[in-house]
Amino acid sequence: MTDTKFILVVEDDPILKNLLGHTLAGKYQTLYANDGNEAIALFDQYKPAMVLLDLMLPTMDGFAVLEAIRKHTGPEKDTPVIIVSNLGQQKDIERAKALGANDYLVKAEVAIEEIISKIEGLLATT
């Protein structure tokens, strides 16, 4: 069995998805979900080491995905989740943190290097 860690990127923006994929290539196995339902299916199948989660998604929003992850009964319920969203209002940040998000990054205010730094920091503690 390989030591490669899966990172689930839940993002419907193809540009950000490709940028993250290129940046993570070689270090992590990257799984992609375009909507909330696909995210849950991939999470249940692969049990990733980390989830990068957008909030504004088709079929099921990121808040519902986060709730579903945290409702698991096994160790995967504690999988680190970083919200990467355009929603930057304090009420959205507080809601995501209350649901169990480990970190919250606003797309317009964050560089890709900071996202990678947050990923590596959280994975180093798990």
C-alpha cells in the first residue's frame, strides 16, 4: 500500500481546480468533486487525508458537505477541512467554524502558496 495521501478538492471553478491540481501534483493524490453529492461519494470511498471545500456548489452546498463529514462515526469525521470560498462575511466564517472547519480562506484574499502552507501545516499534525 502506498503512503500517498489523498486530498479531496471540492471546487466547481475549473481554473482554481487546475491550479490546485498542478500545485499539489507529486506530493498528494488529488481527487476532484464538482458538487456536494460527488464530494460525499468521493469522501466515503477514498477517506482523504484533507478536504479543500468551496461553499457555493451545485446540488448541495459546502455547509451541508461539512455537516455530512462531521456526522461520520469513524475516525474520518476528524478529517481536516479547509474552506476556500468567495463567501467572506463573518457570519459565513463563523458558521463554517461552528460546523467543524479547521480553517477558512477567502479566495480573493489568499495566494495559492498560503493554501499549500495551510494544507501542509494541518497534515503535519494529523
